[in-house]
Amino acid sequence: MTEVALLKTLLDKDFYELNKGIRCPDKIFTKDVRKVKQTLDYAMQKYDKGLSLEDLEALFYASNKTLTTSSKEQYHKIFKKMASSSALNAEVATEVISRLFQQQVGEEVANIGFDFVNGTQTSLEPLRKLVDKYKDDFTPNIKLKYENMDLESILADNENKTQWKFNIPTLQRRVEGVTGGHFVIVGARPNTGKTSFHASSIASEGGFAAQGAKCLVLCNEEASEVVRLRYSLAGTGIEEDEIRKNLAKYLLIYNRVKPNIDLIDGTGEEMPWVEAVVKSHRPDIVILDMGHKYAERTSDKTDVYLKDAAIHARNIAKQYDCVVFWMTQLSASAEGLVNPDMSMIEGSKTGLAGEADLMILISKNRKIEGAEESEDSQRHLTIAKNKISGFHGRITCQLDGAVARFTA
């Protein structure tokens, strides 16, 4: 009875147009009902309006004049069942079609798999063709959640766009801070200060940890003891030798931020592992140092799998209401440049940058030939993308490498 009720529902032109073609293939109906459905498809393509049951029955017999007496009797029973059935509710009918369609596709996939198991099929081409055939029309059973478009709700939801403030004054004046759901890319050439940047932003005076944010650092490049040391330096503002001389004193200072900082060595891990850790830990701030090393090799093209990983990272930020900082390298084209741009991210084209809410590119002054070899502490933060405050441009600050702190 379900299929004849569904067929009766399809007599409505508007409903039919939403579910025509491959979304409601003939194969989801039994053999005899399928033939009636084919007449319905023909009529819907030819006529502008919906059909009555009488219209459909008349067209069916007019198009099938050679039916045997027993066949006519069989189809008479089908039309009689349709007459005594009620059309389904549109939402229910849509769900029924969706489930029958999924079942049909599943059977086709299973048949291909069976052929592989038995050795009668050795190419993935049939599976690829099947995916191409159905990818735009697969209609999973979903329940939509519509967002509140009331003005008061919109303003309330956007009231706290910068929950966690940057503690570099020159940066904070232009980009006040970040909040859960933001995906931030920080890029620089080697030996420019990437690790010190996130250590300073989290552990130093006025940083995210001091503000009460629960911070999770997942490192996979430098040895974890090196990163931990940077955090201790940033947290105390004191050089390593001095800390060793008076450990008890500086332990008190460091312990003010230590409870809000967790660090895990993620060497060799990939994005599904990152998501599992975030799901378990529920941090406010997540540092992926380095982000690109967590990317799964889903393609032989670097830009493709980096984009896939960036989409995953952004989804983590949104789903678990945290800020994800993706630390990465800039390519050799950025060497010696004070104003690098987003095209210089190593291995990426537009995909990685396209996912970012904020992109900060760290650079330092070009070395001048013949000048003293002393380290230049000036650093430049180029805001290459900014969906938070809109500012784009260069900010100058200082890096004290001995204590891993960025200051104005």
C-alpha cells in the first residue's frame, strides 16, 4: 500500500517537481507499479498541471493497448488501491522516497562489492560511475535547524566576538581578540618566532591563560621539552639561567598560568586524532604547531590535502566552540620580506587561506650586508586576512627571544 500511496502523492505537480528524475527512480517501485510510474513521468513532462487519478488511468491504458486480459486485471487492482488510498503527507512522502532511494543505491553498491569479492569485477570504474550518477541527488534523511533571524538574537550572538584578548598592545588595537569558532592561521619563515608567538600569547602577562582560557598545545615539530621551556620563559618573563638560580621564586609566578595550559606531543598524528583530543579535553584555545603536519594525505596534491585539513580544523573550532590556531611555514618566496602575503603559505594555494577568520604573518627585517650580526628584535605582524575587525595591514612589535615574549 505504501508504494501506491506514494504514487498518488506524486500526482501533485509541485511535489513531483521536487522529487522527479533520479531522486525518485523507477527501481524503488515493484515491477507493475513501476510501469504506472513511467506513465506518470511521461504525463508530468508533457502537461503543465498535476494529474487526477482518472487522468493517469486513462493515459496508462491508452499507452498500453496490447495488455493481456490478466495484465489488465492486475493493473485494475493497482488503480483501485490508489483510489482507496490517501496521498501521503508531503514531508512523510519525501522521507519515504529518501529511504527507498538510499536502499536502492545501497543494493547497487553491494552488487558491485559482490562482483569484486568474486573476481568478476577488477576495476573501480563502475563504482566511480555510480557515485557520479547519484552524488547530486542523494537525499539523506535530515532534520533542519533554522537559525534565529530576530535582530535581538543576532546582536546577542555577536556581542562577544573577542572573548580572548591578544596581549600585544599594537595587535590588540587592531584585532582585539578571538572567540570560540574562530580559525586563525599564523605563518612565518623558520627562526622568526612562531613558537614564541603562541607561547607569549598564551602564557605571558595578560595572555589567554591569565584571562582564564583553557589552552591546549599540540606540538609536532620541535621537541616537546623545547616548547615547554618557551612556555616557562614566557610565563615568568625571566631567562632560563635566572630561573634555575631562584626556582622557588619563579615557580610561584609560573604557577599562576600553569593550570590553564596543557601540552601534548602529537608527532605523527593526523586531524582525526586532533579532533578526538579536543573532544575529550574541551579547551578554549587550541594550538596546532605545526598545523600542516597534522594533515591527512588525502591527495597527491599538497594544496588539496591542506585544504581538507583546514576545513577539518575549522569544523573543530565551530563544533567544539574553541579557537584553533594553525601554525605553519611560509615558503622561500617570503624570505627577507617585511610584507609577506597569503599566497606564500608553504604548499597551499587558496584553500587553506580561504578557511581562515584571521591570518597573521610574522616577518623580520632583512639582514643588511656588512651590518653587525646582532639579532634584530623587531618583528612585523602582517594581518593578511581579517574577518573579525576588518583591519588589514602591518603591525610592528618586538620579540624578546630570551624570554619568548612579544611586546609592543
